[in-house]
Amino acid sequence: MPLGSHSRSHPPKCQHLKASRIFERLGIALSSSMAKQNLRQAIDFLYSRGLATSDSYTRHVLHCVRANDFVQAKRLQSHMQLHLFQPKDSFIHNQLLHLFAKCGKLSYARDLFDNMTHRDVYSWNALLSAYAKLGLVEDLCTVFDQMPVRDSVSYNTLIACFATNGHSGKALKILVRMQEDGFQLTQYSYVNALQACSMLLDLKLGKQIHGRVVISGCGDNTFVWNAITGVYAKCGDIHRARWFFDRMTHKNVVSWNLMISGYVKLGNHDECIRLFNKMKLLGLKPDQVTASIVINAYFQCGHVDDARKMFSEIPKKDEICWTTMIVGYAQNGREEDALMLFGDMLRRDVRPDSYTISSVVSSCAKLASLCHGQVVHGKVIVMGVDHSMLVSSALVDMYCKCGVTLDAWNIFGTMHFRNVITWNSMIHGYAQNGQPHEALALYERMLQENIKPDSISFVGVLSACINADMVAKGHEYFNSISEHGMTPTLDHYACMVTLIGRSSSVDKAVDLIKCMPNEPDYLIWSTLLSICAKKGDIKNAELAAGHLFKLDPHNAGPYIMLSNLYAACGRWEKVGDVRSLMNKNNAKKFAAYSLVEVGIEVHKFVSEDRNHPAVKQIYDELNKLISILQQIGYNPDTNIVLHNVGQEEKFKSISYHSEKLALAFALIRRPNGIAPIRIIKNIRVCNDCHMFMKFASVHIERTIILRDSNKFHHFSGGNGKGKMKGEFVDNFIRDEDATPDDLSIIEP
């Protein structure tokens, strides 16, 4: 028959066979290299030749599945539809359906399934896996109930989806139903059931399933052994888990990860690291899960440098590794490193999740770095995660800790959902920033909206009562703790000791301590000692200090406070005794420092700091400022210097405290600024610096926000210079709340 007599859509048999051979040759190349580019060329060639044979379509669809190439598979399906090709059985469509499900392309999978003329149990199972892949539990159950026939794969898919999507109880019910319907449990059934027990922390049921595994003879499988080891490790029976782990003949990386994470969960970080080192000695290459677990263990042990070294050795880091490092830095006082690492993460196009961002925002809060916090807030909005309750709660806390309660309130007010953590952040923010009445009003509103308070809520409420000097109201809230089904904690008692000791008498505070149901801890006695130091109560100060010396003999704080109290009373022989005891116990004081944020940089200063590059300009500016403030009424309080030295020496010792140097530097860098100057200090501000900041805010006509280890101090000088002493707006602290900056002990 002449060539021209054939239709364009039906090529001659010899040409069709030639095309098939080309496809076959291309198929051989694909099976060896699995190169997607070759696969695309093969599909391109198919489009240039028209209808192919069933065998050719079969080979090509298998190559698409092996290459996991959804795009070419969809093109292949379109080609079959274009030429009205209908396979004689379900194999080709089942393979396409399986690939669509594997790639999470539910709409394509559903469309293909609905148009299939031949369906079998494999087709239904492939559709089940498409819904399971996306965690659509309800839709999955609907498809499962519609199945005309099921096999063990159908049940296992349902069990696995339930177990991995927070429905472990339902997973175990399906396991029972699978047996009742006459299906034999498989290795996958047992693995998924054991994982469900791990999620439920149900060791008793896990042991029962373990017994069924032994009877079934499936226990030789590595995946089953891992699941058995995992249920014991996650449920806290680490010794039994280790027993199974040590007897496994074929351990894989998952096996090691289960044991390593089990030790981390129990707080045995040293054993975790030892097991990790043993894993490396055996030549097993850790994966990213291993790395994240071990990095976390290093951080929990305080080995920050080891964590960083391991992180740097990971060639391809996922978001979990980055988050583990960022959170670890934040938890170990390395907030600046956390912020720098977050910047690196973004530059490498690794998308952070809500947990990562909330940790970064918390780092900004600890640094009181409003500038960095606002930058991260901007990233949050761009990324579209600003409606996450976790992120929003962290932002509320950050703005409160930067002294900007208005911005915190704006975020709080726009949140669609709030939990008790969010309410607590706002209540504490108001309490810490000199707005105790707003804090208490918000707590009452919280109760009206049926949000159950927790112990943290009452710490914020009692702190607000302290700041507002509301003794009766404080007692009322303290007594209401039990009405909400809670027992007062030591933190609550510490608040009450402060409230009673400041507003009533120290003896009544001591009586409260003696009536406590639990043994007083370090916080209780240090709170009492602080109150005694302010009120000059030596008798009760000695009582509190004696307990503190026993609880933590190496902490220099109690020695210094008691010594200063003796010095203030002129009892110099007692000062010498305390110093001798301090040296004997090898107690060390930590250095006081202040941080100030200028632009996007945070600068650190210590008392009488001479190491800053701009040291000359800083001291010139500060000396000039001191002179001006003295002319408008500032009188340096040298009484806080409890050393037996001359008046001139006392004046010098208080003139160059860290927060004053920080203020001077901010004025040098931003001489004409109008934004508030924010300073953070790691100990409590002294009386002199407190008064100094009041006068300074008047002279520079700028708000100064000073956050110390206890609370915020807001200083605002009003509209004009040279206001008379006493016309200041100090939104928070009372002068009696201040303590000396220089806590070193010097012999008279």
C-alpha cells in the first residue's frame, strides 16, 4: 500500500515499529542513568510521532515513576488522552495514580481516578495514599469506607495516617478492626501500631503489641526492632530500650537516632554524646536528625562551641538544624549569635518556621533590641506568618520587654486567637513597664473571657500589686490562687514577701516565710535579704544571708549585700568577717554591664570602661553632662558608696557607672535624636544613676528607658529644659528600689 494512503494519525506499521525501537533504546538509557532530561526528550519524541503502543506507554510510565518525574508523567497522560488511548487493564493508570499520590498532587490523582474505566484495589490504595500524604484524615476515611474491596495495604495506610497526624487512639482501633475483618497483621501494621503507642506514651499497650510481634515471627525486621526500641525509649524505659538496641544485628541510622534521642529526653546528655561518638567510630554517617539531636544535647550540656563545630560540619542543613542552633544560642545567653545565624539562614534561602521566628524574637526581647525586633517583625509580615499565635505572642513579649507596650497592645488586639501565654505576656508587660492598673484590668478581662489563669498569670498580677503598693489587693489575688485549683508556688510567695516586706514590716514577711508549706528556696531568702538591706534590718538580713550561704556558698551576691549593710551601719569588723568568709568559699561576683542600642548595633559598657574605641569622646560628653545636670539640681548621691574613702573618690566611683557611659555614647552617636534611648543593665540600677537619668531626660528632652534586672524605668523630661527638681515623670520605680552598681568589697 502506498505510503500516502495512510492517515496522519495512524503511521504505517514499519514506522510505528521503528519508533518503538527508538523508545526502547531511550528506555535503556533511562534505566541506567534515570536522567530527567533524557526522559523529557523521550516524551518530546513521543509527541512528534503520534499514538504509541501499549508496551511503549507502559515503559515510559515506569520510567516516569522511577525518575519521580511528575511533569513528564502528566505530559504522558495528556498524550494518551489526546490520542484516545484506553489501556486494556488498570496497570498504566495505577502507576500514574501512584506517582501523583507520591508527589502530593491530589487534584490530578482524583481526576485520573474518577475517569478510570478499570479500577482495582491498587487504584483505591493509591488514592488513599494521596489523601494520607496530605494528612486529610476525614477525606481518607470517606474513601476507605467507599472501597468495594480492601487488602492489608488499605488498613495499613489508614493506620499510618492516623498515627502520624495526632490520632493515635484511632490508629489502634483500626488495627483491631483489621484483625476483626480477617486480615493478617503485617510488619507495617506492627510498626505503625508501636509508633501510635509511642505517641500516646502508653508503654503497657506497647508491651502487648510487642508480645504479638514475637508470636507473629516479625521481630527479625529492622523496622520492627526500631519501633520496639522506640516505644520503650519514648515511654521512659531507657534501659529496656538499650537492651533491644544492643541486640539488634542490623542497626541503621534510625536505630541510633532513637536511642540518642531517648537519652536526650531523659536528660542524660553525656550518654547521648558517647553513643554518637560510638556511632561515628563504627563508620555510620549521621543524618540531619542525628545532628539536630546531638547539637541540642551539646547545648543542654553548655558545650556551645562543640554544637557550633558540629553544625558547621553538616554539608546540607535543613530548617530543623538551623532552628536547633538558633534556639540553643538563645537558651545559652548567646542572643547576638542567634540573630546573626538567623540572618545566615535567610541568606541561604532556608525558610524558617514559626518556632524559629519566635525564638529569634525572644532573643531580641532578651537584648531589649527594638531595632532588630522590628526588622524581624517586618520579615514575619513578608513571610505571612504574622497571624501565627506562637509568633504573635513572642512579638507581644518582645515589644513589652523593649518598653513599647503600645505596639505590644496593637498586636495583642489584632490576634484572632489568644492563649494564656499571650495574656500573660501582656499582663507582665504592663506590670514591668509601670502600668500596674492596666495589668490588673487586663487580668480581670482575661477571666471574663473564660481564659483559665496559670501560675505565671498570678506572678504578673502580684508583681502589679507590688508596683502599685496594693497590699490588700495582693492578699486577695494570692488567696484566689487556690480558688482556681492551684497551689501557690515559691514564686508567688516571693512576690508576697516583697509586697509585705516593703509595705508593712520585715517581721511579717519573715512570719510568712516560716508558715510556707514548702522549704524556702534561694529566691525567697534573697528577696528577704534585699528588703532587709533597703530597710537596714541587720537581724533579719543575717538570718536570710545565713540560709543563702548554705544554699549557694559560691554566689557572691549575698556576701556583698550583707557586707554593704554592715558598712552602712559602720560595723567594719563585720565587713572584714564577711569578706573572709567570701574568700574562704571562693565566691565570685559577676561584672555589671549595660547595653545600649544605637541604630542596628548594640554596644556594651562596664563601670569605668576604658576599652571602647570612642572612650575619649564618651568621657568628655559624660563629664559635660554631669556638670550641666549639677547646675539644674542634680546632686550626686555618694552615700551609696560604702567604702571608707574620701568624698572626691566617692564622687569618681559613682560618676562612671556603665549606664551613664552608655547614655553618653548614645548622645554622641545621635545628638539630635528624638527617639527614646534604650539601655539594658544586667543588675539593678543604683539610686544615683536613677536620679541622674531623671535630670538627664529633662536636659536632653528625650525619653530614657532603662531596663535593669528587675524592671523597667521610664524617664521623660517633658517639653522644656531646666524644669525644677521633682517635676519629673517616672512611670515606674521608686528610689528605694535602687541598689549600688559597684558591689565589690574594699577594706576600710
